[in-house]
Amino acid sequence: MRAAISVIAEKGTAGLRMSDIAARAGMSTGHILYHFGKKDRLLLEVLAWSQADLWTRFQQAADQAPSPAEKLDLFVRFYLPRHPGDERYALWTQVLTQHHDEAGRQLLTELLDGWDERLEAILREGRDLGQFADVDLPEFTIRAVAMLSGLSEDVMFGRSRWQHTSVHTFALSALERELRPTAK
């Protein structure tokens, strides 16, 4: 899986050959084809594996965070790409541009919904503890994830506006402004 992610990040999906992944993984092409069949299935499986790994690491970090605000900070850190060419985010962009059958669309929907569910849980916890404003959770989540996705595209593209300021700080500040509880 790690070999596939790195080859996809380097070559994209159009130039991806199963033999490239096999060579990087130290396996035969036949072995790769036996497990995945075709390239579209491989891409979806690698993305699902990558997300499961990321969510495990996020949950471990969130379990140690003492407050919803710190969990929100972690969410933003885990969502945004770390740098232009971030392999995990490159995989997302490559897979999302492909045509998928119903099973593939369902898997992608579940993965995308996983981000929304995690953010809503953090927001709910913060609201219930009185640390976040009482926002409309589904509506706020849609806007927050849309903002993070747009910022992620900027990072992946290497927009110069982020050379002197942190995209993470910018995103977190925007979210926190709206989540600040109003004085009663």
C-alpha cells in the first residue's frame, strides 16, 4: 500500500502502471494483479487503507487531547496536506477524478462522510461542554470541510500566499471565530 501511494504521488493515475507498484514493493506484477485485479480497484483500496491509517492516528491523538478545542486543532492538522505534493492528499485528488462504479462511489462517500462525522463529534462535544457556540452542526460541518478542502488545494498547488503564514493557523482561526461562545 505504501509503495502504491508513493508511485501514485509521483506519476499520477494516468501514468500509473501496476508494474511500477510491484517493482517499488518488491513483488511481481502478477501478485499485485491477483490481489487487486484492476487499477481502479487498487486506487480505491489504497485510499481506504490510507484513510484507515490516518483515522487511527487521529483517534489516538484525539484521545489524548484534553479539550474539544485541541481536538479541533488536531482535526485541522490531520485534514490539511502537510506540504505541496503530500502523498496522502495527492492520492485523494487522483482517486476523486476517476470514474467509479456504484461500489466505488459508495466507498468514497463513506470515506468523505467519515471526515464529517469526526468533525461533528468534536463540535458536539465542545457545544455540550459550553466551550463552543451552539452552531447548526451539519451546516457548519459542510462549510468547514469545504473551506479545508479549498485550503488543501492551495497547499497542494503551492500557492505563494502560504509561504509566510500557516494555512493551519488560518483555518483554525476561522473556525474558532465562529465557534466562540457568545456571552450571556
